[in-house]
Amino acid sequence: MRVDFFARKRMNSLIYLGLLSLVTLAAIAITEYDVAKGFTSIPKAIFWGVTNFYPNAESLEKLPDILVKLRETLLVSIAATTIGAVFALLFAIFGANATRFNAFLGGISRGIATVFRNIDVAAWAMILLFSFGQNVMTGYFALFFGSFGFLTRAFIDTIDEVSGGPVEALRATGAGYFHIVFQSVIPSVIPQMISWVLFTIESNIRHATLVGILTGSGIGFAFNLYYKSMNYSAASLVVILIVITIIFIEKISNYIRRTIL
């Protein structure tokens, strides 16, 4: 029986691998992609990057303006995440099995979270462009909606995972709903929720670069402007600052997670 199970699992893996190979070959044929040319162009791309894509003295003169755009991106990312987390907490309390008022409200909360979570931040930015145009508010709302959907689902799972037992025990003693939520549920899940918020801030800083290209704001707009004007030195400086910022934020986030968890 054990041998048959592993043999069947191996056969399924081979079938899926074969299907994936067929899809890959079909995609190459449809798009007329030249695989050999793609691989041989890698050394040329590296050489071009080394000889053109690096900061110089002229690009450093633009550093103050780039830092202003970077600060704008950071502030928008943090604001969108934290405000989104507040709304996500409310919807998570209504949607979690351990704390919901009733099944109907719980279903609505989960449904809203599913819709918002499954629409990518870039898609939100394109949708909101029709209403708000290219400005900071468009980027803010795109990040806000994406954060809200992701965090609502993460908070619901966290509440159900961490608070199930304590909530049932308090209900058995006759504790009221608000007492259960504010005295038991929220204190027990705060460390995990902070961890999710920090993770979302990291993700939003990465997303904000692409969103900025679409909405004409922040560090993404600066990169797009320099790249389209063929000022590759300034564009490379933008990329370097983005990478340094993301690594720095990730280090801080990991330290906080180790401290609170």
C-alpha cells in the first residue's frame, strides 16, 4: 500500500511536469521567443549595465530630489498600511469564527476581504487612475486597498488560530462580547498582527515603486522620468537607494519581530 502511494504520487508529479513542459513549449512557439538568443544576450546585458547603469557625479547632484521622492514613498506606504490595518482589524473581528456577531456578517467580511485581497495593487492603481488621475492619492488608495484585503484575511486567520480556546473558555464563564474581544482576543493576537503589519509595510514599499510609475508620484515616478530621458546614471542611483531602503526596513522589521514574537 505504501509503495503504491509513492508510485502514484511520483506518476502524478511526472504528469504535471509533462503538462508544464508542454505549456512552456506552446508559449515559446506562440510568442516566437528565441531561447538561444535570450541566453546569448545575457552577457551583453551585463556589459551594458556595467558600462552605463551606475551613478556618476552629475547624478549625485539629483540626490536631494531623489531623497524627497523616496521619503514620500516611505510615508505613503506606512500610512496606507497602518490605516488599512485599523480597518482590517474591524473587519477581521466581524469575520473571524471566534469573534463574529453572526454567520451573515462573518460571510460579508470574509467576502470583502477576498475581493480586495485578490486584486493586485497595480490593478488597483490602474482602476483608481480613472477617478483620481496621476497623483499621490491614487497611489495611497491603491496601497490602502491592497493592504486592507491582505491584512483582513491575515488577521482573521490569526484570531481563529490564537484565540479559539481562550474565547470559548470566557464564553463558558458568561463574559460579554466586548470583554472577550478587548480583554482576551486583541491582547493575545497583537504580536502576530504587528508582525503582519511590518511585513505589509515591506511589501508596500516594493509595490510603491511600480505604483509610482503608474500614478506619476514618489520614487517610481523619479525612476521612470530618468529612465525615459535616458539619464541612466540617475536611474541607477534611484535603484540603489530603493534597494538600500528595502534592506534597511527589512532589518528593522526582522529585529522587531524577534523582539515581540
